[in-house]
Amino acid sequence: MALSLTQEYFQIPLVTRTYTTACILTTAAVQLQVISPFQLYFNPELIISKYQIWRLITSFFFFGSLGFGFLFNIIFLYRYCRMLEEDCFRGRTADFVFMFLFGGILITDVFPNQPGGRKLLTTPDLLRVVFDPPERPDRRFLQEEQQEGGDLQHEEQGS
């Protein structure tokens, strides 16, 4: 016997169901102009000075305009969240929520841009030597020559 849509909806694991629903409702509300995307984005100044704490999470709910891109994002979000929650985090919902929070904090990448912030991850020097060797003099000369040639073309066009 086929399950009703409501029964099917409530069979989705709790975190996946909640997050997917929040994403769909938020994106739809913006699309229907009930709210503005400017009310959702992450802004540390407004969070601290105006106590707009919802901005800590709402930036993760808005997926842009409705369309194919939105549909695919929601499908991938639903599938992979459900897979993680039912398999890797089965019976460990708190761990799954913590993983979500930890990932959200990491992808926010705001701290280094704040006054007094420092770069948390720096590329090891060994990788810089292997993949970004110092430029060869002839290569730098060619780049300078190309730039000068471009400057001359601009001067000729201007006269």
C-alpha cells in the first residue's frame, strides 16, 4: 500500500527533513518577495550591533532563484543529507548536527578578514617550492614586454 505524502515526509530523518524544508521555504519566501535576501545574508556587524542572530543560520538556507539549479541543489542536499543521517550517523543525530555546525563555521571563512584576524591555514613552504617555483627571468621579461606592448597599443589608440 502506498504511503500518503504526509507519511512519506515524516519518514525522512529529522535533521534532513528540517534542513531541506527550511531551504525550500526560505528560497520560496524570497522568490515570492515575502522577505528580501538582504535580510538573510551573514553580516557580523548586524549580528553584533543589532542582535540579528538569525543571520548566523539563514545564509545557509537561501539557494538563489527557483529553477533547474535550485532543483538540483535541493535533490543533492536531500539525498546526501539523508544518506549521511541514515547510514554514517545512524542513531547519532547529535553528531550529525555537530558536523553540520562545524562545517558551517568552517565555510563561513570570516575571521581572517576581520581586524586583528589572522590566516588560519597557510600553505606549507614545500608545496610552494614544488608548485610555485620562482619565476624564470625570461618569463618575467616576456610578461613585462607584453604589458609594455599593451600600454603602447592603448597610447596609440588614444592619439
